[in-house]
Amino acid sequence: ETGVTQTPRHLVMGMTNKKSLKCEQHLGHNAMYWYKQSAKKPLELMFVYSLEERVENNSVPSRFSPECPNSSHLFLHLHTLQPEDSALYLCASSQELNQPQHFGDGTRLSIL
Amino acid sequence: AQSVTQLGSHVSVSEGALVLLRCNYSSSVPPYLFWYVQYPNQGLQLLLKYTSAATLVKGINGFEAEFKKSETSFHLTKPSAHMSDAAEYFCAVRVYGGATNKLIFGTGTLLAVQP
């Protein structure tokens, strides 16, 4: 139990579907992150939120849309995805922006 | 720009043998360095971190890493491997400056432990 819960654990969707990934942290942290983990590539930071404000958008295509309604929840809204978007999407949180990050177990996304 | 390089995408050791996973960093400023472990079907778990205090850092599960500025290295070691150590290990460096706590990760080293 890491304190960071991601749902669903697995998601299969077509390129025209719209779906959302959810992340919830029970640690009282103020910063949250989305990462993409693809096979044979380093972990890629996608978005960073601090106190519900986006502080980094790491050149992510607009078909990925994050939302942080409060400091405990982070969403990643997906639409019109491409096959190359198939990956493990990891959420993380930290107490503050300069503190170590705690990761969830990820959502395995497959685009058909 | 800061970066980390992990030498060896796969490492195999026997149970009870020394574990050595290599990480070299590139940074023009004193780096903050991390090792994370990822077990199958799980997210990343922080093993240990170096933040410019002691150069020998002890982490969880018997792992430790030594920061060597002269060699720009931060190798991860464990004296005696256990079957439960089989996982993928990632070295990371925190990007200096800014307010985003951005981590740059290496490509990972998959550790196999043979009985």
C-alpha cells in the first residue's frame, strides 16, 4: 500500500474513445505528477501540479488533458489516442515540490 | 542539462552474491540523486536518495549507494542478493532549479536473482 491509488489498473480502448485515468493520494501531499512509462524508454514526466495548479506541461500532446480538482485527486482525460500512446501511466505525489515522490501502481493502457 | 546513464539493462546474480548496479550522472551543479525500484505490476518505490549530505547513503532492504564526484557515479550495491530483490531499478537525478521537482530517469536495469 503506497498511499497513491490509481484506477483502473488496466484499460483497453479504441482510438476514437474517450476515457479518464484517476489518481488519488491519501498522504496529505500538495504536489501530484503524471508520468508515462514505455518499454525500453526512460520514464517521461508529463504534468506536474502543485496545490491544484499546473506547474509543468512537458510538451504533451493535447489529446492528453489533466485535471486536478483538489490536492488529493488527479485525472488524466484521454481522447483520440494513437497506438504509440500504449504504455504504463504512473501517478506520483510529494509533500511539497522539493520532496521525494511516492508512486502509484500505474494504469496499463492499450490502444487498439 | 542533467542526465543519468545506467550501464547494463540486465544484470543477473546468484542468491547471496553481491549486487552492483551502475549509474553515472551528468550535472554542472551538485546533483540530487535517487534510486527507485519497480517490482512487477507495481509503481516505483524510493530506495534511497543523495542530497549532498553523507556520500554513502543507506536505503531500504539493505541497499546502499555511494556518491563519487570524481567518477560522477552513484552505483547501487547490496552485499548479499535475495530472491525478493528481483525487480527493475531506476537511477534518477533531480533537475536543478525551477519549482517543478522534475526527475530525469535512466532507462533502468532489470535485476535477476538466480537460486
